[in-house]
Amino acid sequence: MPLHIRQSRYAGPRAATDLILTGRTLNAGEALDLGLITRIVPEGGLAAGVSWLLSELDALSPAVVRMSRRALWRATGFDFEAMLQEIGDVYLDQLMKTKDANEGVRALIDKRAPVWQGR
């Protein structure tokens, strides 16, 4: 769920609204085009892609990488902990208390289409 909330920052509000409201799945190319990901690796190549990225980062100064990451997060107003807390609050305190959330879970378990009540 956190990815969907952050999508508006990366993908723009229109694309994020579409994805959040429809729940549709993106392929890698669409995610790259929207700026949600920065790289695509071949199927089965995730471990190699991660190793390559880590070796690229390992060649850099850890202090500079750490400071750069913090500066970027501050400049963009990115507060990961606060965002997680807000997402958790909305999810647990509001969304999961709705009848539709209960129906969605039951429909998934029963392998059937949900019947929404709008509540």
C-alpha cells in the first residue's frame, strides 16, 4: 500500500489517482515510464541486477551516499516514518473498518467477485 500513496509524488496525481482507484497492475515498462522504477532487469535476473547495483554503490563513498540521500529526502519533503504512520492510520483506523473492506477480503477468500455496499 505505501507504494500507492507515494505514487502521486513520482507518477503525478493523475496517474496515481488512476492506479489507486482502479487497482490495476502495471508492467515494468509502464512503471519505468511513470518514474516509479529506475531500472528493469530481465526475468530471473533480479539477483544479478541487485548485485550490480550494490557493486555500483559500493564503489562510492558511504558518507557521501548517506548525506546525499538525506539531503534529497529533505529537499523533497520525504519523511518515510511519518508517511508510514499516516498510511497505517488510514488503513487500520478507517479503511479496514468499512463493510466493503470486509466484503473484499471475504470475496478474495471465497474466490468470487465482491458485492460492494459503499459503506
